[in-house]
Amino acid sequence: MSKESHYLYALTFDASPRPVVFYVGHTNNPKRRETEHRASAKDLSNTEYKYQWCRQLEAVDVAWDFVVIGEIEDDEDAEYEWVLKFARDNHSKGITFIDDLPLTNMKAGDFLAEILDRTDIRTKQDIKQYRKEREQARKVNYEREQSDNFVDTERGEIFREYISELGEASRAKNQAEQTAAEARAQAYLKMINDPARQARIRAETEELMKREQE
């Protein structure tokens, strides 16, 4: 039985002098995946970054495209290798999207953003090795935490309460950071959807097109 083909694809939009990639993915059925992307972009309840950006482009009459790049291994790290290539290319050109990151695949603090500036991580083998080392480090830290043994029962209980309080404080901080990030995203959307800004972009685009036709 032949192995099912998988394809690397990108969501792009035209920007002189070259198209800009804002999302990279892979699929075993490009036609179906494009249909899914276009349907999700129209669903206002879907707030994934790539669909927010699709709607922002459409709001200023800029079309976005689904482009198949080529076959790829059915391997998440093989996809990540290409995500990093496109992200680093955009980063080198100062192209950013939501959260000031160079692809809508990324969110602040996630795995891809974590390794964006790691020049030693480029291939899928590098990514797999980094994952392995990171998981091993987490396991060691977990085992070290579990091995903590408070001999003094009274003092041990005090320390356990203190550790619990630290955990609650950390969770509260994370919630506050998430709320602040959501507020920034809403402010960004308000700025993007400002009618005056959209009109200015249309005027600038029309002027650019006129110059190119001269």
C-alpha cells in the first residue's frame, strides 16, 4: 500500500514587490483544507490568529491565497522546520503580525516563538533533539521537586503552604498577563478596522498600483 502524500502549504497575500506568507501548514488534502480555511475565515466566532488576519486583509479589500508549496513528510517537526524558515525570513524583513510575531502560527511564549532566535535549531532533527532535551530537563526538575523531603513535620507543612501560595500567585500573574494580551489584541483589531485607516490603505494601494502601471 502506497504511503499517503502530505503537502506543505502557505496562506499568503500580495504585497509589492513579493507575496507575504502569514501562515504555514500541511495537509493530505489541499482542496479540502483550503475550503476549511475559507469557511473558518468567514466564521466570526473563530478567533484563531490566522483567521483574524484573513478578515483584516478582507476588510481592506486585499485577497489572501492558499498556495501549495510541495510534498512534505507527515511529521510535525518537518512542518515546524518550514514554519521556522518562513518565520525567520519574515523576521529578517521586519514583517510581523499579531503579538508582533512573524507568522500567525505563533503565539507569545509557545514552542515556535521560544526557538525563533535559536540559530542552532534549523532542521527537523534539531527540533526533535531540542524537544528531547527540554522534556528531559522538565522530568529532572519534576523528580527533584518530588524528592523534596521535609523531615520537620511542622516546618515542612509551613513550606508546603508557602509553595502552594507561590503557585497561586503564579497562576494569578499568568491570568493577568493573558488578560493584558487579550486587551492588546482587541486594541490591535480596533486599530486595524478603523475606517479612516482602511481608507488610507486603499488610497495608498491605489496610488501604488497607478505608479506600477505607468
